[in-house]
Amino acid sequence: MGNSLKLENLSKNFVLRDRVVNALADVNFEILENEFVCIVGASGCGKSTLLRLIIGLEKDYEGSIQIGGVPIEKAENEVGMVFQESRLFPWLTVEQNVYFGLDERAISKTEKIRVAREQIELVGLSDFERAYPHQLSGGMQQRVSIARALVNNPKYLLLDEPFGALDALTRINMQQEILRIWQEEKTTMILVTHDIDEAIFLGGRIAVMSNRPGTIQKIFNVELPRPRERSDYDFIAIRKKIYREFFQESEKPFSYSI
Ligand SMILES: Nc1ncnc2c1ncn2[C@@H]1O[C@H](COP(=O)(O)OP(=O)(O)O)[C@@H](O)[C@H]1O
Ligand SMILES: [Mg+2]
């Protein structure tokens, strides 16, 4: 439908010397434009691999990935990505880092600077255009990464545990920020997290992945109005359901960790 991102029968194996690691098996998932989807799963279940396939960092896989019916390989710049560590160039300023994210569209340098500054403003860092990454806090560095990922105006933004390295308060602040950006920019968000509360706070749908080989085990709809309150009865009820889904899956002691 429309410009939906469609994953069909997606599987990915890694070959390690004489061993095959089956990282993803038969992932089927359709994400609609404008959605905010969160993906949760235990460490090693294939969450990052899934995002790397979508952004095109891994080209060797089985199955298909399409946006609006077009194979992902031909849908350039429709997808941006934010990693857990900010991956900024330490020798470039905030403005230069974001500028660097621009593709080779034939626009003038002045226009490019304008676009970069607009993104920096969107993430609330206008006063820091000339700062270097080491002069910024972890939360601010992630804001720059978000600006850089959005600079080509992608339809989809993939976020791989983007707030995982931040302290609890900064993390909550960044969750509010990403919601605001989602509401302002209408970018479809696909956020991977190991934090169930984060997923419930943000997601319209939450996909729970099974342990290796990773696949979509269950999808929860979260119909609570935003902004969501973590102490609300309905919030806690969804949290219980999701935890139950995790426990049910493994007979072993709870293996859910970073
Ligand atoms: N480049 C790689 N080579 C070999 N195995 C890999 C590679 N990348 C990931 N894997 C394996 O695939 C599985 C899924 O990894 P990953 O997607 O990073 O999980 P997650 O992000 O959910 O923690 C893990 O068992 C991991 O060891
Ligand atoms: Mg990962």
C-alpha cells in the first residue's frame, strides 16, 4: 500500500569459517508510511542485521525488501539510519558533519548549507553549528546523528538502539525529541530497542523478535494517546503483556539483556 516498506520472506545467514549462523529466518513485516514501529528482542536476535539489510549495508540475503513496490536497491535515499554510537567525524564541526550526509544532488553549496542548518535547527542545536563532537554531550551527539540521517529527507528513519548509551534522564528527553521530530517531519520511524518501556512510550506498533534465528514473533498495537504516561494503568498492562511474551519464549532463565 502506498509507499509501505515491505519485508517478505527475509532470511540472512552469516558464514563463519565452517559454521553457518542463521541470523534471520523468514521475516515478514509491512510498515506503513508515517508509522512509528519499535522492534524489541534479546541481544543477538538479529535486530541490527535486519536494519542493516534495509539500509543496504548487507546485500547478500534471501527474500525481498521493497518500498512502494520498488526493490530497496533502487530506492536510494528513501532510508536514513542512526546507530547506537554517534559515528560523527571528530574533525568536523556539527554543521560539516550534517553537510557531509547530503547526497550528490546537484544543489549549490549555499543551498546545501541552508538544508544542513535547517536540520540542525530541527534537532535544537542551532547554537552549536560550529562545535566539534567532543564538545557535545552524548545526547547532543545523537541529535547531530539524527540531523545527518534526515538531511536527505528520507521516508524512513532506522534507529538502532539510538539512546542505549545515554543516561536515563537524557534518554527520556531524547524519546520526547524523537516523537516531536516524527510529528513534525512525518518520517516513518523504525526504532530498535532493548528497552520495553521505550518501545511502549514511542511505538504505534511493537514487533517482538524471537531468539536466533530472528523472526517477528508477535506484533502489539499500542493505541494509547501520546504523550504517554509510564505510570498509567494501560501502559503497565501493555508492559506486562510484552514481558509475558518474552518469558513464554525461553525455558531458560531470562536471557534478555543489552
Ligand atoms: N558480520 C557478521 N558476521 C558473522 N556473524 C554476524 C555478523 N553480524 C551479526 N552476526 C551474528 O548474527 C546474529 C545477530 O546479530 P545482530 O543483528 O547484531 O543482533 P542484535 O542487534 O539483535 O543484538 C548474532 O548471532 C551475531 O553474532
Ligand atoms: Mg544490535
